[in-house]
Amino acid sequence: MKRIRKMPTQREIIEQLRRGKVSLPPLSFRFLEGQPEAGGNRRLDALIEASWGKSTARFAIECKSISTPKAFQDGLNRLRSLPLPKDYRPMLIMPFLSELQLQELEREGISGIDLCGNGVVVVPGMFSVFRSGETNRFSTSAPIKNIYRKNSSMVGRVFLVRPGYNTVQDICVEINRRNMLVNRWDKRPMSLSTVSKSLKTLEEDLIVERKGIIRLLQPDKLLEKLGENYVPPKIKERVRLKVSQGSGTIRELLVKQSQELSLPLVAAGASSVAQFAVMQRGDLLSVYCPRLEMLLERLSGSQSDRFPNLELVETEDETVYFDARQEGDFWWASPVQVYLELMAGDKRDREIAEQVKSSLLMDLGLVQQ
């Protein structure tokens, strides 16, 4: 297995070019100049020459030291806008370039190479090289390992409640206001620094942008990231009961106990589907609760796996309570939680998840009715 290395600095990448340590067989590269002027008080990072046999071509380099979608897009935009020296072609260098990024560079007529052995270098009438498939050998520089999972995912989720905010403080306040376990239980509020770190990754992934306001750019991509990284809540206990009441009366009973015990209760995503999509809910009402023993002492019913009509799931996972939607005095799971639970299910569940997604985006005003 190839060793994972620390992300190099821009100076270190240029030094590798200078020392001839960067290659893309059968091409070889020769360093020509560092920091050449590009006009208008702007500079390129380097000039190099690429050779294949007797054929040579010269390139003006834009170098990025991190491998994020934002860094890639910034590099692409800069190479599009900078005036290049005569007879030089544009080239982007990053620690890692994915196959999709290489394909985009090829469409744009811009060459690109990375430090892992991937690249595309095209000089019409002279040579063309496209090489991909080498894995990323550099560790990520993201301050939070995975912002699309567990509690930090609430930073992304809050943009699917409201797509624009004036400040980071506004985002933090909104997250804590919608976190039922902060407002009605003993969980600590999310800190401003956690929001800020998560927001940085959302920006680097081109999912949100900061231009005046902080706004959501790609809701589809955000939902895709949340779905790919979704982990079901950590469950401490699960109890199924046969309660001799109709489903409406069961909800009333749960509301009464929730209020008397000051105990947060939220219907699970599977039981909340009918709130956001056309689907008949089954007889079993599944409910999340942070402390089950308190509730079980007051409920009259027999534990049964045969024809149960109430399932109580003990979990303190804050995401399942986040942005719960109130109907009367009863709380249903948020549309995002419903979507994520369905996407983790079978083919039929995933089809229904698309209905929930459409409803969610329509409520945000991000799709036309």
C-alpha cells in the first residue's frame, strides 16, 4: 500500500519541478523559470518545457497546494483569465487530480498533472497523453475528518432548511435552535468554531459560497454527500410494544408522557415519510427517545415482536432530532432525515426518497413547481 503523505506546500511543489522530480511518462519536464510576470502586476507560478522524443512544448504553470474542488476551480479560472507568454500553453499542477477533473481540463484545452502520476497533456499536432487511476497519496488538509457525517453534518443540513445566512453566527444560532437535544435535553450547543471549520470544507467543495451572504450553491451535491456518508444512529436499546390503542391515540399518549417527563420524542424517518411524500404509513409507529426507561415505566403495553404498533428506539444521536417538524404537539423527523433513512434502504425506499428530495427542494424555492 502506498504511503499517505502530508499535503505539500506550493513552494515544495515548485521545488520538485525545479529538481525534475515531476513526470508523466513518456513525457519529461524541464524547469525554465519561476514566478514569471503575466502582465497587470500578476505572476505565473512557473514556466516549464515538456518533451517526448524530439517533440517539445512549453507551458505556463498555475500551482495549487490543496486538492479540493474549490482549489481546482480557482486554478482553472486563473488560467483562463491570465495572459500567457507567446507560444506557451496553460497547465495546472495539484497534489492530486481525479479522472473527472482531468476530463474537464481536456475539454477546456488546459493541461494538468499531479504528484501521484495522473495527468493530461495535449499539444495538437504534436503529442497527447492522458493518464489516470493512480490513488491520492496525500492526506487531506480538512480540519474536520468528515463534515457530512454525525453532528457536523448539521452545518450542511441547516442550509437545506434555509439556503442563505448573513453570518457564521447566524448559522450557529439556527443550528442550535433547531437541535431538540440542545433545547429540551442536556446536550451542549454546537460551537462557533465547529460551524466555521465545517463551513470551510463546504466552501472548498463548492457547495456553499461567501459573497455578501453565505448561501447554498449546490443542494443536489449536498444531499448526495450527506447520503454517501450517512451512518444510522447509534442505538442503545430498541423495544417493540403492542399498545391497545389506535395510532392517533398512541401519539396523544406519547405527547402526554413527553410533556410530563420533559422527554424529547421524535418519529423516526420511516414513520415520517407520509409527511413529505405519497406513501401509506404502516401500523408500526417508530419513535426516537434519548432515555427509554423513563418512558417504559409509564406505558401500558406488552413487549411483542408479533404485530407491534409502537417501536421505541433509544438514541442520543443529535442528528435524528435536528430540525424535527411539529404537527400539533407531536414531532416528526425532518425531511432531510427522512430522505437519508430512505436512501439507506432498498430500491423502493430510494424511489420514495426522490419524492422527499423534490418536496424539500421545492420548499426551499430551488426547483420550479
